[in-house]
Amino acid sequence: MGMSALAALTFATGLHAQQATAQAPASTPTAAPAPKAAQVPAKEEKSKVPDYPDPRTLTIGAFYWQPVPTNGPDILGGKTATAYGSVFGTGKDKAGPMVEASYPVTRTGELKFEGFELKGVGNQTITKDTAPFATQFTKADYLATSHSIVSGKLYLDDLLHPYKFPVSRFRIKSLWALRYLVAKNSIDAPLNKNESSATGNRQVFLPELGIAAEYALAPHVLFRAEGSGFGIPKGSYVWDGAATVAYRRGSLEFVGGYKALGFKTTPSKDFFERDLISGGFAGIRYHWK
């Protein structure tokens, strides 16, 4: 094949390729995927489970405390006494009333108040000279004694562990309290020719620190054990403890348990008092809705 024929063939092939390219449809550019819209997380629904099995509201309670029969408070000679004879046991404590009130002040804490009054009477023949409340009594005097113990405790009951909601079936709470207690006394010597008599009182005003453990035996049945106290070395002290079981039905709560309290007034005076009171109690609480 000659050179002229080869050139003609090459020209024809190139012309055919150009025609094919011109006739081919233009490719459509691929559209870029649209950016995904930012997904806004759905608002978490508030838990329908309450923090506590029963609603916490303003609550008042009334109880009846029956102490175990003991000899009652002792009147003991203090640092400034001139006659150190003591009067042991001024009368067995009789059953008396207790009251309480509470109100929730935070999600975890309640401000509570409790108070009681107990009275007792007794008699004895003293074995030493003594002069309580600046009144002289002599050995072998027959004494008729009586006493009244009045106390009030204001405290914060706050959730300590585990710190979660709804509250755990078992939980521990801290107690931060102020306690005021006064023991009032009357002592008479009716057979003494001078018919001596004396009246006086001694007080305790101290903070208390404590802890309480609660366990829900059932949704509306709660077991609680608590204890708190405070003392000054070689001085006054006060402590108390209780174990209770409570059953709540609507606005009413039925409570029963055992309670103990011990105290000593300051021995820096001529005479001070010391006592330990314990016994069972029962009562009812009313919860305002």
C-alpha cells in the first residue's frame, strides 16, 4: 500500500472518531448529597416515679410514751456543793405525751421538731445530810419527791447515702439537731419539825449530731433506727435513740417503737441531775395533702 493510501486511511479514522465523540451525549454531573439535617435529641421525659413512695408534706404527730419503771433522775452533788449527800431516784417516770412536726425544706431534707413531758413521784429516807437547791435536809429525813422533765429537739433530717432518686429502699440520713431539756424538782420533808422543802431545776442546751437508717419493708411500711448525741468532757451531755416501724395509709401514719434518752446537766454548779429514760411508745401522724 502506498503512502498516499496510508494517509487517507489515517485521515478517515480520525474523522470517524471526531464524529462519534460529537454525537455522544454529554454526561450529566452527579449531584452532591444534601447535608443531613442536625438531629435534635428528643427532650427526656420527666420520670413518672416519685422521689419517695409517699408524698412529703407538712406533718404533725401525737404519741404516748410509757417509760420502763426506774427510780427516776438523781440529784448529785456538784463542784460547788457544801453538803455532798445525793438524792438518788426522785420518782418513777409515768407515761407522758410526745408531739412532733415536720416539713420538707429541700428535695433531700426535712426540718423536724419533737418534744415530750414526763412526770414522776417518789419517796425515800436519806442516809446523809444534803442541801439541794440551797435547802438543808438531815440524815434520816423522810423525803417526798417529784419531778417533771420537759424537752424539745429541733433538727434537720437529710438524705446522706445513697444520694439518688427515686430514693433507695435502704437509705442513710444525717441528723443535725439542737436539744433543750429542763428537769424540775420538788423535795419535801413532811415529817421534819421544820417541814423543809426545796424546789429547783437544771437545764441542758446542747447540739446533737447523729445518723438514721431507714429500710422500706413494703411501699408504705418503713423501719427506722436512729441515734444522736453530744457531750462535753467532764461536763453535760445528752443523747437519744429510737427504733420505729410506721405504716402509712393516705394521710394517716401509724407508728410504734422504742425510745431512750440520757442526759446529765453541768456539774459545775452545787448540784446537777442525771437520768436515763427508756420505753415503748405509739401514736399517729397526719400528713396534709
